[in-house]
Amino acid sequence: MKDIKIESTLTVYDDYNELPAAIAALMDKASKARLKAYAPYSKFLVGAAILLDNGEIICGNNQENASYPSGLCAERTAIYYAGAEYPEAKIVTMALIAGSQRHPTASPIPPCGACRQAISEYEVKQNSPIEIYFMGETGKIVKSFSLANLLPLGFDRNFL
């Protein structure tokens, strides 16, 4: 028997002003998308903006349903639309902003487990990492060079 050590390296920006201009612009698009989210049950609004290698930017937000499993997170709304509309394009960068209407959210909020799995599928499909930036409504922003940092030992098509 042996232990395996798994480490991830993430970059943390202290605030929005430290971001590179292109990432700040992508985060702005995610913020605007967040305001259009349909979240009457959780009151938790999430916006996503995806930069594709063809220069297109795809935005999405969470869409809830009274039958909770029928809703869809912002990340998957955006990534599935990108895959449907631009199937040959690679996803370069994803920006996420999330927050509750019930209380302020100043801590970075990463993608949920289901979204991590969906993003992982696209990293494997395109054979290149997807940079992910995520934040709460305010405060620090976290950058992951790849989804693999957020989902080590991921499940993918190579297991099937």
C-alpha cells in the first residue's frame, strides 16, 4: 500500500482590479448574465461567460425549475450552448460569478460537482485545459489553470 498525494495550484487575485483586462471584461459579461438568472427558489444567481478559441463569447446563467433536478446551472447552460453552436471550437477561458439574494457573498464560489464533470468532458474532448476564474459578488477571484485542479481523479471516456 502507498499513499498518493494530490496537489492543486490556484492563483488568487485580491480583487477585480488585479485581473488582466481581457479577464475583467469576461467577468463583466458573466456578471451581466448573472443578473438575468432565473432563480426564484434558491435566490442564488450565477453567471458564466466562456471565451472560445474563435473569439466568440458565450454567456449563460442558472435556470431553476420547481422540479429541482430539471434546472440547469450557469456553467452547463453556457458550455452546452457553446458545444451546440460551435462544436469545433475549443473553450479557452470560463469566468463565473455567483451570489445569493439573501446575503452578501464575498468568498469565491467554484463550480458545483455536476458542472465540474461537464467542464471536464470538454477538456478531455478538446485535449487542452480550460482556465476557470470564479468569484462571489465581491472579493477575491480564484484562477484555476485547468478543471483538473478542481476535479482530480476525474471520470472520463477513457474509462468506458
